[in-house]
Amino acid sequence: MMRSRQRGSNLGLLLLAAQVFQLGLDNIPPVTLATLGLNVYLFLFPFKPLLRTCLSVREAYWYGDWYRLLLSPFHHVDDMHLYFNMASLLWKGIKLERKLGGPWFAYLLSVFSVLTGLVYLLLEVGLTHVTEDSSYSLQCAVGFSGVLFGLKVVNNHYHPGSTTYIMGVPVSSHYACWVELILIHIMNPGTSFVGHLAGILVGLLYAKGPLRSLMKTCAGFVTVNGNFGRQRIYNSSGYSGYGTQYPPNSYYGQQSFNPRHNNAPYRDTYNTHMPSAPPQHTYTAGLSDEEQYEAAVRASLNDRGGSMPTRSHGHSDPIAEEVRWRRLQRFNR
């Protein structure tokens, strides 16, 4: 059910602003912040009136107004409707965007926004045929809460075993979305039960069904964990870092801090491919120009099957070996 927009004291906007500044803008990931900003902007400056943005079988399917699939999630009935949805987005978005990365999270939000509307329409059509009650096809829904129910399922999938307190009662995160679905509908009958159910089903399609694999196939250039352009290396303790084209102990292999994990230090894990164009300024390991030149010529002759008397240093210096390789590349060029 959808009511006409109520504009009054805008208490919801004030509460939302207070929560955002309490968290700190720097602590909100960019995709989550941008999504929140889009919802607030469209509340203040709606693209169309609510009656022309809400989603129903009659408007979308019978009359062919499919643009409502894109508009309905980002418009809200009143400021408190906006506040509760955006407060929930902040909590879920911060956790999921840090887990999945910004590009994949943006992709996830886009797919969930459209797919939740499609599943909603299918459910309403099914109810219309099963009950022979055409009123289900006339119900018009608007708001981001359906997408949020889907995100809750995904968040519980990535963080299993946790406990959620609902009205002071501990509930396993595995069942929390179902309990909330029923309680919200009982406490506020004006909410769209079918819209929330559609979000849960979309979340299950991602967590347990084929949706995640289909999204990866469609994206093509997205890696298994949702990071673009870099492949994370998995070891016995979990994902430890990102694969690059630079070898260990090289100029680029420096320890850094991962802002997505509460600034906890981690060491990047690298593949063992040497760079095709190493930096021109390298560490010489204390070798003189003559020694560096001799090492480069020696390595070159060895590569070509030649020989040259070598100095015995009594041990193998890994840094010197790297310097020889770099010098060889420079002389070859």
C-alpha cells in the first residue's frame, strides 16, 4: 500500500543527518554514501510524483510503464520512511561494501533494485491468479526496503553464525529476515509484505541460488570475490591480499594497511611474474658500477650459453640477484 507523501517537520531528515555525522563521512564507503545521497535527493526533488513512480502490475505490465522498475526503489512516502530505510542502508552498506568492494557492491545494488521489482510483479501476478482477486495487481509499492531485505540475506550469508536481537529477543541471523518480515507487517500493516518478501527471495537467489554466478558471467571482468582488475590470493587463513605482476621483495612489494578491515595491517601476497618494465631507479645492494656491469654481462653470457670467470662471495644474495636481473633488462633494451 502506498500513501500520499507527507511533508511536515522533516524530522526524519534531521535524524538521518545526525546519524550520518555521528558515523562520520570518512567512515561511510563511497557507494553507500552515493546511494544514500541519491535517495535523499529524490525525496527532496522527486523525479515524478509518487503515483507515477510506485510499482504495480497494472502500471508496469498492463500499461507498459517499465520505468517504474528504476524509479520505485529510490522514492519514499515520507521523511520517516526515508530515515528508517537509509539508517538500515548505512549499517548494511558499510559492512557489505567493505567485504565485497565498491564496484561489486554498486553492481549488486543495481541488480537487486531491478530484480526485486521484477520478483514483486511476479508474486503479485501469482497472487492475483491464485486468489482470483485483482486487487493484488493494483497494489502499488515504493521505497528501498525490498532491496534492504535482500542485502540483509546477503550480509547474513557472508557473516554466518551471528545473533540478531529483535525487540530484545535473540534470533539467529539465519532466520532474522523472516522474523522481521512478519513483525513489520504485523506492527505496520501499511508496509508492502510482498515487496519485502521479494527482496528476501532475491537475496536467497544470490546467496544460495544461481544469481551470483550469473552476475559474474555477465560482468566478465569481475573476479570471484567482486574486486575489479586484481585477483585475491586465498590461503588457509582466508583471503590474504591481492595478486599483482610483481615478485616478492621487489620495489612494489611493500606492507600496507587495508582500510576495509578496520585498518588492520596485512601483507600483500604476490604472484611470481617479473615486471616487463621495472623501475629505472633500483637498490644496488652496495655494488659499484663496475660490479653491477660485470654482473649484468655475466648474466647475459649465461643466458646466451657463454661463460665468464665469476667471483665467489660464499653465499647467494637475493637482492643482488634481483639487481642482476634488472641490469640485464636495462642492457638488453
